[in-house]
Amino acid sequence: MTSTAQRATTIAWIVLCALTIGSWWLSPARAGAPAIPNVPITLAVVILGFIKCRLIIRHFMEVRTAPRWLRLATEGWLIALWGSTLAIYLY
């Protein structure tokens, strides 16, 4: 792995850690409060989950260097997956 690729992977890992901590911080249950459905918090966690999945697929599954059709297919799949998850929750 080249130095640039290592740097990108390391940065992606740090961002993933930060997003995980951010998702945990948004949770009302972390403070011992009961978990009550909350649309804004759910939207934030779903968006953070989408970003985390995208980073994992692009940086740790090497899709960032894959052919364009594969990058577009994974982007479409992620949008469909997280969009349907959000739609099911909101419905």
C-alpha cells in the first residue's frame, strides 16, 4: 500500500471512530434516560450510518479504485438501503 493510500485509510478510520462516538453521544440511553423515539436523532443516526457505510465500502473494500460502474452501483445500493430504512422508520 502506498503512503497516500495508507494516509487515506488512516483518516477514514479516524473519521469512522469519531462518527461512532458521535452516534453514541446522540443516544439518550447513554445518560440513563429511557429511549424515546425521536425523529431528529434518528435522522442524524441514519445519516451517520450512511456515511460510515460509504467510508467502509470505499476505503476498506477498495471500491475507491474499482471501475466506475462498481462505484456507482455501490452508491446506488447504499442510497436504496438507507433510504428504505429511513422510509420504514418514518412510515
